[in-house]
Amino acid sequence: MVKQRIVVGAHYGLRDWIAQRATAVWMVIYSLIFGVAALMLPEFSYEAWSGLFSGGLFKFFTFLFFLALFYHAWIGVRDIWMDYIKPTGVRLALHLVTLFLLVGYAGWVAQILWRL
């Protein structure tokens, strides 16, 4: 008997586990740095906030934070769809909607960060 390959089969394993932990570590590190930097602002005004993001390095680290967040979310939501949505077509549609939303959010973050 030939086993049929499932189109949206999960890639559970060590790689995804490590990826989620690595993205979580980066998000914690960035959150701590951002919290300290925000608390060290001389005043909480638009000019001070804009000045915080005026440096290219801080924008880049912020963008990396959001990419890590979106990849972390992709792994988690993908696993939820794999575990609880049994019809293959519905699961594939949910995967695509999730993927398109996360890619769109990444583009939106880039637009916001480099518009300042």
C-alpha cells in the first residue's frame, strides 16, 4: 500500500523548536534594551520618540524584533492549524491567510520604521 503525502504536513521537530526559542530570546533581549532606552528619554514627546528611532541601527534591531515576532507567530499558529483543523483544504487556506497577513505586517513595519 502506498502512503499518500499530505500537502500541508507539519515539519515538527528540533529545527522549529530551536527557532521558536531563538526568536523568543531575541524578543526578550530587544524588549529589555527598548525598555531601558525608552525610560532614558529626556521627555516623552514625539521629538524624543522620533529621535530614539533616528539611528539606523535601532531601526534595524526593531525590524529584526518584528521579523522574529512574525516568524515566532508563524510557527505557533501553523502548529495550531495542524493540530486542530483536520480538512486539508481548510487548513491550507488558513496557512495561506496567516502567511499573507504576516508578510503584509512585515511590510507595514518596514514602511513605518523607515518613514520616520
